[in-house]
Amino acid sequence: MSITRIGAAKIEIHLSVILFGFSGLFGKWLVTSPVWIVEGRTAVAALLLYFSLRILNKPLRFALNKQGAMIGFSAVVLALHWLTFFYAIQISTVAIGLIGFATYPVFVTFFEPLLNQQKLRRVDLASAALVVLGLVVLAPSLDMADMGTHGLFWAVVSGALNAVFTLTNRKLVQSVDTLNLVLVQQLLVALLMLPLAFLSETVLGLRTLFLLGILGLLFTAIPQTLYIRSLTQLKAQFVSIVTCLEPVYSIFLAAMLLRETPSSKTLVGAALVLAAVLVAVKSQQNAEAQGA
């Protein structure tokens, strides 16, 4: 394993997270329903991934065996995750949406012991308490009628759904080729969203179609591929910590491109949430190392 390849993998994971960070901005740029955003994103990504597999001469393996039900479940969870994510950003801000979503590693540390019938550790409870404190600081008010607080609620729901999606994928990648898995998931989400998209009676202009294409190509399929490639060279702990930088990149991009300048209250809340996430990630890695 060469140093050059490791260096390239580090660039790939950072570039992947930066590109994923742009996704939240499309919740503001695209003046259409979250259903159409998810439909456009996944349809374009699935098409690109299909051609990528053909170019790489990799076989297409659509799992219709015992993993089929789990793959279908993961696609439904992914669809709900993205719907709630974009909805949260549309009714609040990019910062609130991304910070709420960033709580997902803490949900992972809670859900995993429950699935494995293990006891929760004190450090998990501490990280959860820190997240709650951060969200209370971040929330514009404690009134759910406030759109910022309402958006934060759905962003946290999106994070919880992403935790379920992550845990499901951990089991799937043990027996299903990763690129094939991503392709099938994107395709299933696109098919799930299609009837809902047409029922929404939304008229898509050329600008919206162009932005949906860019979202699916540059900010879904490409970062997903870079992320997967980096995993072959980098330790999981390093990748997890870099992934935690997504809200930081997104807040910076929103300030530059959308003029959404975060308040000091938002920054303090974000710092508390990210600190809790880092504690959860570190705790999870230590537990995995002890169990190895």
C-alpha cells in the first residue's frame, strides 16, 4: 500500500464530504417539492451508476434472494431520510438542517446495542445528553410552530433514519457488491418516488431539471463513488471523523453562496452537537476494537 494511494484516498474522502455538503444547498436552490428533489437525484444517480458499472465491465447483480427484502427496506428508509432532510432545509436553514442530520452517529450508538441486545454504555448516554443540550441551544424556540424549530425536528428525524440506513447497509455489504447495492437502492428510491412526484402536480421548468441533473451527477453519484473508493485505503475511524465535517462545510458554503450567516447561538449549538458526534464515533470505534 503506497503512501501516494493513501494520500489520494484522503483527498477523495474530503472531496466526497464537500460535494455531499452541497446537497443541502439544493434544498434552497430548487423551488419544488422534496419528492421531486429526491426523484431527480436518485434517477440521475442510478443512470450514471449503471453506465459506470458497464464501463468498468462489472457484472450487474440485482439481489432478489434473501437479501431482497432488506434491500427494499433500506430503499424505503433512504427515501424517507432524504424527504425529511430536504423538507427540513426548505422550512428552516441549511445550518439547522445539516446539524440536525449530523446527530445520526449518536442514533447509531443507541440503535446498535438494542439490535444486538446489549446494554447502553455511560459514554453513549453522555453523548446523547450533549446532543440534546446542543439541539436546545440550536432551536430558535421551544415552540413547534416556529419554522426553525419545526425544521430542526425533521432534520433530527432524518438523522435517525440515516442511522437505520447505515446499520442496514453494514449487514448488506457483507454479502452484496457495494456498487450494485448503491445502484439498486438509488433505482428503487427513484421508482418509489415516481408516482408521488406525478401526483404532486408540480410543473418542472428547465432550470429545475438542470439543477436536478447536477444534484444527481455531481453531488450524489460522484461523491458516493469517491466515498466508497476511499474506504479501501483508509481506516473507518478516520473516515467517520472526516464525515462529521459535512455540516461545517455546508454552513460555510451556505454563508458564501446563500448569504445564510449563522448566529452565535447556531454556532454554539453546532459545536455541542459535533462534540457529541465525535464522542459517539470514538466510542463506537473503541468498542469495535475491543470486540475484534
